[in-house]
Amino acid sequence: MMKQEDRNDGISRRGFLKRAGLLGAALCVNPVLEKATAAERVLTGQGQVVRDIPAGMAAVRELRTLGNGTAAFRVSAMGFGCMGLNHHRSSSPDEAACIRLVREAIERGVTLFDTAESYGYHKNEILTGKALKGYTDRVFVSSKFGHKFVNGVQVKTEEDSTPANIRRVCENSLRNLGVETLGIFYQHRSDPNTPIEVVAETCAELMKEGKILHWGMCEVNTDTIRRAHRVCPVKAIQSEYHFMHRTVEENGVLAACEELGIGFVPYSPLNRGFLTGAINEYTRFDTTNDNRQTLPRFQPEAIRANTRIVEVLNAFGRTRGITAAQVALAWLMNKRAFIVPIPGTTKLSHLEENLRACDIRFTAEEMTEIENAVAAIPVVGSRYDALQESKIQK
Ligand SMILES: NC(=O)c1ccc[n+]([C@@H]2O[C@H](COP(=O)([O-])OP(=O)(O)OC[C@H]3O[C@@H](n4cnc5c(N)ncnc54)[C@H](OP(=O)(O)O)[C@@H]3O)[C@@H](O)[C@H]2O)c1
């Protein structure tokens, strides 16, 4: 049954989105960073003007285009990662505060929100759904499938991208999030037992059924991207990318995205908070709700050594009046016009700080300067443990 909030002049949201995708494609000439057409206004991905944003307010006022061709996807130049609102980032504010924060992000122009089935097995999707209730006609929400769960417990040694599981997750995500269509449905990790062509075919069917608008994959290699893209155009690759993890530059993934016209969504763009300077060797992570304590890079010795990288960002930012977090996010956004980072936070002050990075432009010389300065410092500790790393396509 159609929800009132999702109706648009008698057109169902799903039908509207299908048509909007085609219209968006027609309007989109170039996958480049574009200023909103009217100053101080933000457009949704559907090309509608939503509202004015007061001058001076920390906000994202630009759209970026993920993908190209007949179904380019226009979203705010920075998205919002919802995971840490209640999963894997230690304790967090109560539900009402999280909802208020997400709505602040919406008011400040964010149109892309990111969650996954596996973030607390529906817990994060349900919270995200509550936060987006009443706003789903102006924002998009992405979720992810592919981890294997038995009775709500993740089987960490296996993945499950069988068509039946993709469909099961999709129905759950739609219900949890209170939407009829997911913005992007990502494969969370590749499943060695299910060919990517089968996954792409299943996503193509879900698109035809109007249950997902676009699809993407996380942490896959260029071979998989090309094979998948041939079956059903991939809208975005979501993989880890930040100053301390630049693999996508080296393994050809970023170049393949550029060549094929696929968007890139860097996850953990602040390296799980580390690049902001908010974490030091004495930081204690919640033993029941924070995966950082399991990561080699977040052990005290690694933190101590890697703090030199944060100091480089601080030094670079100091002469420009910007923070380390802003240097990290602005660097990503200046790197390519088809990059849309999705930092997460539980705090309005951090949201404001992060959104202001959207206004920062670096020259080519500045990009080289900061890259060289960071590259001169070896990163200590691997980003994942051996099991997690084994799930990453090389
Ligand atoms: N596809 C995948 O496999 C995958 C994996 C991991 C994450 N993700 C996605 O990526 C999103 C973001 O990732 P993430 O949460 O791992 O990492 P992140 O965005 O790099 O960092 C989030 C952490 O940084 C802190 N933070 C944010 N802005 C800050 C600021 N300006 N100053 C100081 N601290 C700041 C947050 O704490 P406060 O609450 O204190 O601000 C939080 O602990 C997730 O929500 C999820 O949607 C995807």
C-alpha cells in the first residue's frame, strides 16, 4: 500500500523514481561536480528543488552524478553513513537524538544515506527508517546484502549472494527502512560461490520490479566490476578509500570507475574517526559495540605511530583555517568529481564540520603537496584482520 508521504501528485514513488531516473539521465550532461542551479538551493536526485538553505549554514549545496548514460544518479556531493548511529562505533546518543541528527543532515542538503542489513542485523536499518520517515520523497537510502546470517547471527566465514538471499534482504530492507525503493543496493562482500553475473541479473530484476533504483558492489576488483557492468550497469562502487588506504588508486578500481562511468563512494572516509585526530592510544572502544578494537590499525602502538599522519593533516589545515577531518574529506572530493564520501557521525558539530568540507577546493599543487606529505609516513598496522581481509577482492 502506498504511503501518503511517498506520494507525489498521485504518482507512486516507485513510478516517479523510474521516470525521474530517465529524466535525470536526460538532464545530466557530464558526470562532474555541479553547482545547484539556484544559489543556496539543493536539488534532490530527482531534479526537484526542495528548499532554500540559509546562507552561511554548514550544508552540502552541490550535487554529484554517480554513473552516466540512461540512469545517472544525482545525489548530494556528500552522503551520510548511518552505521555509527547505533552500531560498531561505541556508545551513541539515544534514538531521538540520532533521528534529530539525521534530519539536520537532510535540512542541510544531504540526499544519500547509507546503511546495511548487517549493521546490527536490521537494527541500524530500523533506526535509519525511523529517522527518514516523512522525508523519503526527497532523499535516497542505500542498503547492502551479501553477508550470511543464521538465526540473526552472522556466519563470518561465509557470504551469501544467492538470488534468494538477495531478495530476502531486499524485502527486509524495504520494510525496515519504510521505503518502496532503495536508492542503491550494494553487494557487501563478494560471494565466491555465486557468479557476479547471477548477482547482477538478480539486481536487474529488482530494478525492473521497482524495488531498487540502482545497484553497486563493495570491495571488488576490476575484473568483477567489468563482468557485472556488462550484465547490468553498476551505479557505484563502495570501498574503503582515504589517506591511509589508497588501494583503489593502485589496483585500477578508481580508473575502471572513471572509464566505465561508475560512481565511487568511499566508505570510512575518515578512517573510522582516526583522521580527525579524535582518537589516541588511550582511547578505549566499547567492547560490545565497536569493531575498531579488532583492527590491527587501531591497536595502541599503531595509533601512536600513525598519529604522525594526523599531524600532517593538522599542519596542512592550520595555514588554511580548516581541520584535519576537513582536509581528509576535501581531499577525497577534490580527487574526482564522481566521488561521494559517506562520513558517519553522532554529533551535530561534527556533521557541520564535515559538511563544510564540501566548500573546500584544493589546487593541483595543494593536492600534490598533501599527498606527498602523507605518503612520506609509513602506515603502521593493516586495516583488517586476516579473515576480513580474505573477503576483499585483490
Ligand atoms: N561497505 C562497507 O564495507 C562499509 C564498511 C564500513 C563502513 N561503511 C559505511 O561507511 C560509513 C562511514 O564509515 P565509518 O563510520 O566506519 O567511518 P568514518 O565515517 O570514517 O568515521 C566515523 C567516525 O568518525 C567520527 N567523526 C566523524 N566526523 C568527525 C569529526 N568531524 N571530528 C571528529 N570525529 C568525527 C565519528 O564519531 P562521532 O560520532 O563522535 O562524530 C565516528 O566514530 C558507515 O556509516 C557505513 O555506512 C561501509
